[in-house]
Amino acid sequence: MNRQEIFPHITVDPQVRFGKPVIAGTRVPVDLVVGKLAGGMTQNKVKQEYELQQIQILAALKYAAQIVALEEVAFA
């Protein structure tokens, strides 16, 4: 199996969602979770809709925050 944990509760596997980061043990992409929350869906609705736990939703948000924190923007 090629699955690799890249962050607590977040894994990547070339065979799952084209290697995009997903919630561990699911096929739910991190960007989907973050996008749904950013779009106004409540955490409870995301949990119900995608059968996730609170810790998994928080992991997606923490992972996204870490990625943004590492990003550098070049100014012209």
C-alpha cells in the first residue's frame, strides 16, 4: 500500500483521489472539507454529510493553516 500519513489524520495515496491529501481512512479530500466550511457549511453538517469526526475536521483546518503558513508570496 502506498498510503502515507503527511499530517495527523491526513494521508496521501496515489491510488486515492489522484494523490491529493485526504482525511485518513476516507476518500474525503482536505480541500473539500476546508472549502465547505469556508462556504458557510457548519462543522456539524460537514460531519454528517461526509461521516467525519470533529478531530478529522480540525485536522483538515490545521493542515491547511500549516500549508498557508509555509507559503511565500513573491512581490514584483
